[in-house]
Amino acid sequence: MAILQVALDFVDLHRAVKVAREAVEGGAGWIEIGTPLIKSEGMNVVRHFRSLFPGVMLVADMKTMDAGRTEMEIAAKAGANIAVVMGNAPDSTIKECIQAGKNYGIKICVDFLNDSAVEDRVCDVEKWGADYVAVHTAIDDQMHGSTPFDTLRSISSKVKIPIAVAGGINSENAIDAVNNGASIVIVGGYITKAADAKAAAASIKKAIEENRRIATTLFTRVSREGIRDTLLRLSTANISDGGHRVEGITGMRRICPDVKLVGIAVTVRTYPGDWAKPVEAIDIAQEGDVIVIDAGGVGPAVWGELATCSALQKKIAGVVINGAIRDVADIRRLQFPAFAKLVTPAAGEPKGFGEINVPISITGIQINPGDWIIGDEDGLMVIPSREAEVRVNYGMDCLEKENRIRQEIVSEKSSLGKVLDVLRWEKA
């Protein structure tokens, strides 16, 4: 039976310990002290975990690239059972780690993190005496849709030592890891970001033991086909956080308080009050699109109740207007997602100036036809089409992390500052 290993990629010791306790109760057999935790807390974190979990296998994810003998000695003396050296480290470093492991009684795992030479090198590291090899897809590559399973499948028949696998594993794909040759299934976010880490670990364990997929709505990587459904679950704040605090469109009034806007942009450039092109865009737009109008940020109105009625017939997902809107009461009654710079009773005239599906800019934010638009109580965000999957995946990652932090605040009757230990990060 494959071993479940929980990867604790935290920067806060107290949070890592809490999740580790829950994960072990849920069936995790090995605890991985992640690289961020080691860098944040030092090797005393391994000693601390050894005192708390005396009978559990501890993996020190050193990600060693040099000074192999020294780092393996440090890990062994701190109480780790297994330490990790990178597969793309120099041959001499890997051999030093293996020899040090024999000297100090610690097993060595060679981690092929996105190593294109893995198929050529796994046999070498086995011959040199490595105890385990790991196939590992980096978090940042996971956001682009990469998985470790193809590589795992290609090397599983080449070595006899146990193979570990890591990279976006959840209750739906854990069996893919096992069925393709993994003896150790390494799970990070699915457990560490779960509100109930014990239940999350138990579901992974159950999936492995019963060799079946257990559906999950969290901790998955979105494809282009799933962008809309995922954005409906995310906030603009999540998207901003996932994009390194990227700014959104500011100064817009949300017309319907309880209606969310999500869709693909059909852009319109028009002159103040000229509503011809906005209306023509309704006929061009497809179901689920959002019409984004740059009318110079001033009135008269280029959109009202009749345009809204037309848009609803086409199942258009909403409108964003850098300009004026009117008939607000009717638009609210129709529950049509709409954002506008201004509200005015005065409409302009249909003169036909402007263009449809051209690049526009609103409050300094570039919007191209085909970009994704998301709007809620916090404002409006633009997601470039070419970056959509990645930005949405990072946004989902932020949401999942927040879910875990919220649970810790409530369960511990604590505060955000204490849970995240913000004082430790202040400059001395």
C-alpha cells in the first residue's frame, strides 16, 4: 500500500504543527518538513517535530544542491529519517549525500523537480545507493497545467527503489499516482489548505486504499474550459492577490448590489453619448460575453433599460461602461450585472462613431477583446486571455489558503495577527 506523506510548506511553525497533527490523525504516515518551513525556522524545526511525533517518519526537504555531506549530517542529527537532495545537483553532491546517509543513519531521496534528465539519471542514482527517487512538478508549473504523472509512468519500470510523487495531488488523481508506480504519495495543498486537514488526509487515504477517485471542488487546477465556473467562485480580491496584488478598474459604480459579473470581453470604443456601437455590440456578442464600453468617462448615457433587455435576450453576462448609464431601477429589477462610471437620466444619440472589438483602456487598465472580466462588491478585474488559466489557478490558491486561515482563527478563537504571527515579520 502506498504511503501518504503530507508536505508542510508553511513559514509558521505553529500552523505547521496544527496541520501535521490533523493530517496524522487522518492517516498520513510520513511528515515532510517543507523547504519554506526549514528556511523560516531553521533546523530546530526538525528537532521540534521529532519531539512531537517520535514514531513518525520525518522527511527534511533540504533541496540540497551543494555541501551534501554537511547538510545530510545536519538533517540526521536534527532527527530526520529522510533528507532530500535535488536530482540536478552535481553527481559528486548526490554521491556525498548518499555516503553521508550511510554514515549518519539517514535515508536519501533524490528529488527530480522538473528535471528533464530524470529518465537518464534515475538509474544512476539507484546504482549509487539512493533510497528513494521523487518525481515532482513545481507549484508554479502546476498553475500552467503541468502534472508529474507522465514522467512517473516513464520511470516506474526503470528502478526498483521506491518512487515518490508530488505536484497537485488530490483525492481525484491520487489513484493516478499509485497506478503509475508511486510508492509514496506526497500531498501538500489539498491537506494544508483544507479547513479540516484530518478529513482531507482521510479522503486521500481512502482514495489510495480503495483505488478510486473521490470528487473534490477544491485543490484542482482549472483548464480553459473551467475558467468561468471557477471565476464565479472567486472574488476580485482573490484574483488581485493571485496576481501579486495587481490593480483593477477603479471608480466604477456597481448597479446591482447582489449580482456578480463574469465573462469574456467584447470591447467597444465610442464617443460620449453615442450609443450606436454599444447596441451593435449586443448583436455581435455571444452568450456569456461582457460588453466593455469606453465612452470617455462622461455622459450622456450610452446604455439603459432597452439595451439591457436586448442583452438579456442574447444571454450576455453583463456590461461595463466607462461613461454613463440610465434606467437604474429597471436594470436592478432585471438583475443585470452592470458597472458604470456615472448615472444620468439623459441619453445621447446613435451617431455610429467608434469601433467594436478593438483594444481599449479604462483607468489605465488595458482591455483586449477576449480578456476575462470579473466584477463584484470590491470592483472590477481584467484577466488577459493568454494568462487566464494561470491567474485563475493562483486566485483559487489564495481562496483555499484563506479558507484554512479563517478556520484557524475561528477554531482557536484567535486573530489574524496571531494566526499569521505578523509581529515576527516586522523590521527590527
